Amino acid sequence: MEEKLKNRHALAVSREYPQANFTWIISLILSLIFLGNSFSFKTGDMNMVLFAFFIAYLATSLFQFFIVWRMKRDLLGHGEIRRETRRLGYVQLISLATGNVFAAAFAFNIINKRKTPEYTFAVYMFLTQLFVIAISAMNIFKPYVTDTFPVAMAVLLGIAVFHVTVLIIVAKSVKEVEAPRSLGVVAVIVLLTAVTGNIFALLLGWSLLLKSMSNDRSRIMKWNVMWEKITRNSMAAMGMFFIILMLTISVVSRFTFDYDLAVANDYGNILQQPSLAYPFGTDNFGRDVFSRIVFGARISLIVGFASTVIPAVIGGFLGGIAGYYSTRTDNVIMRLLDILYAIPGILLAIAIIAAFGANTMNLIIALSVGSIPTYARTMRANVLMVSNYDFVDSARALGTSDMSIIFKQVVPNSMAPMIVKSTLTIGGAVIATSSLSYLGLGVEPHIPEWGNILRVGSTYLESHSYLAVFPGLAIILLVLSFNFLGDGLRDALDPRLD
């Protein structure tokens, strides 16, 4: 009886079993989506490519369900997942061929029993590189490619081989709180590969340097606990993967995609249906929608990040000063910000753009100004709380200057809520960017931005719905990814949640 209770507890606390269930459910939903889109009710035609994806994803779902059954049986019968079940992960890696990142991530997860943050970073670093190569490789079907395409693809493939080698090394040699000092050189090379925009490489390189060079075990344990909380949340991990994938493809596209295909009119290819040459079809000017969405990701990310960082810095500074100093200073700053807060953000943005013109810089400024009061309020609330802690009183007693206390003691200990808020509001900035561009008040109409692409596609919903569906999906996925990542960061940085 006692052994049964112990095994049931092992099932309840298992991190891998919930992820396994999540994976087969998501794969099944995706397979049904492919099935629904493989048949045209208007013409009665069957899209065999989408139907083939349905079969592949359905097979993945069924095999994943089999793994779930085996895991549950192992946990209830033995209190742990047996090696034979873990080896099924190698078979599930075949799902990489269909682009099923959920199943692939789970396969890597179950293969290795000892999952350090470095192993997780290495897995997602490799997956990101693999998907970037796959997306960039679609250009080989186009009539022409950019001159740097062959060299860029060779470099990307070389980096991918290096990444999978690092993944194997990390799986075998990195422990919970330490790593061989010889991995310091590997860490430096991994950091260099982060120039492609692959932030997972940056995280892995930093983590390897921390464990191979530092003896501060408490610092390492805090790092491990934080990332364990984030990666425990499957949706947060997938959200982070999609964001970094978009960032990486935005950087790499400069060398693998031809910008002319996204902006130059090609009247011989107007309104082409999706194909290998044009995966998302072409618009009413013959421009490749696939290339436009790829280049549009760069603008959405730049505007989203910039219009979040600027108000976070300005609002954080004003909120920190208001929360730390006297009531008079607090009242002056916050009442002025209340005036700005009383104006709806989107109306303020429209007014600024209408006055100064529609371009990327004015769009960033317009979105930033209206967000300053919310960040100031958040920082002020945290500073008011932190200012009463003993270490702040000790700094005052030692004669430390106010500015030194604010920026060395108070602000750093108030940053966690600001980081979470920033992550959550980037999604809102992406929506606002696309909305203003859709209304003709964002970036210039000829520039490939998701709102501009959606604006063109909205006029062809009945005849060529793909023109609106694909940019709409891109906006939805990016916003959801930021929201999921924000939820994961909130859980990881909130000391009240374990």
C-alpha cells in the first residue's frame, strides 16, 4: 500500500508526464487543423500536401499517446520512467521532419533523464537553428535568390552541426551546479554564434561560463531555479522559442532572403496561390507574401521592443524618484503623469502620427509616450515597498547618497515586476503597431509590415483568404508568445510562488 502511494506521488510530481500529455493533445489539434484545411467545401478538391501533414501529425499524436501510456504505467508500477520508455524519444525525433516542434522538444526532454538548464538551452538553440535553416531553404524554389544565399546557408549548416555537438557534450558532462573548466572555450564559441540572433546560444554560453568559472554555488542555484520554473511551463517555453525564432530569422533574412521579392512589383505573378516557390502566395502586386511576413517580423519586433524599453526606462526613472523622495516630489511627478494617463494611448498615438507623419520612428515615439505613466506607477509602487527595507536604512545610515541608494539598492530590487510587465506589454505594442499600420497610420504602406500585409489581404478575404490568414496568424502567434513568456517570468520571479 505504501509503495502504491509512493508511486502515485511520483506520477503527481512528475514534470515530464504533464508535458507528454500537453504534447499529444497539441499534436492532435494541429492534425485536425490540417485535416480541416485539406478539403475545400466550395470546390470539393483535396489538398494532398495538407492531407499528408494530417497523416503525419496524426501518427505523431498516436505515438505520443502510446508514450504517455508507457510513462504512466512506469510511474505507477516502478515510481520512475524506465530506460526503455525513454528510448522511445529517439523514435519521436522523426517528428522534426514534419516541423512539429512540440513533439521534438518533448522527445529531447524525455531522452535525457538529467535535465539541467544548459541542456534545455542547448535543445532549443539547436531547434531554433534547424527551423531557421528550414525556413530559409524555402528560397531555393524561387526564380532567383539573393547573392549571399549559398554562403549564408553553408554558415548556418555549419553552426547547426556545432550546436548539435554542443548539445551532446552538455547532455553528458554538465551537472546541476558545475561544469568542466574545459567547457569555458566551448562557451565562448557558443556566445559568438549568438550573433545570428539566437538568444538561446547567449543563454547557454553565459550559463556554461557561470558553472565552469564560478564557485558561487548559491548564485548558480538561483539561476537554475529560475530557469527550471520557466521551462516547467510548456507554453512559456514554446512562447520563448517562437519569439527567438522570429528574432533569429529577422537577423538571418538579411543574407538569405531577397528584399526585392517583398517590395518589388511583379505583375506577371499577381495573386498566385500558395506553392513551393511562393509558400504563402503573392499579393495584388505580385509580391511574395512569405518574404513580406519574414521581413515584417523585423519591424514588428523592433517597434515592439523599442516602444517598450523607452517608456520602461523613462517611466522607471520617474517612478523611482517619485517613490523614494518626499510627498511633494511624488505629487508633482505623478500628477503630471496622471494628465498624460488620462489620454487614451491609441488616440494619443494617432494624434502624434497625424501631426508628425507616418514612419517607423514616429510610430515608436507615439507608442512610447502613452505607456510612460503605467511603468512609472509600477516602479513607484515597488520603490515605496523596497525603500522601507533594512538594507536601505543601513545605506542611509552609512551616508550613502540618495542617487546611489536609488540606482544601486532600490531600483535593482524593484526590477522583477518591471521585467514581467515589459514582457506582457510587448505583445500589446505589436498589436498597436499592426493596428495603426492597418489604418494607414503606422509605417509607410510599401514597407512589409504585418499590419500593412493584413490591410491588403482584408480586401481579398472571399477570393484569396490566405493573404489575410497568414499575416493574421503571425500577429496572433507572436502576441500569444509574449503573453505566455510573461506568465512564465511572473511565476519564476515572484518569490511568493514556488
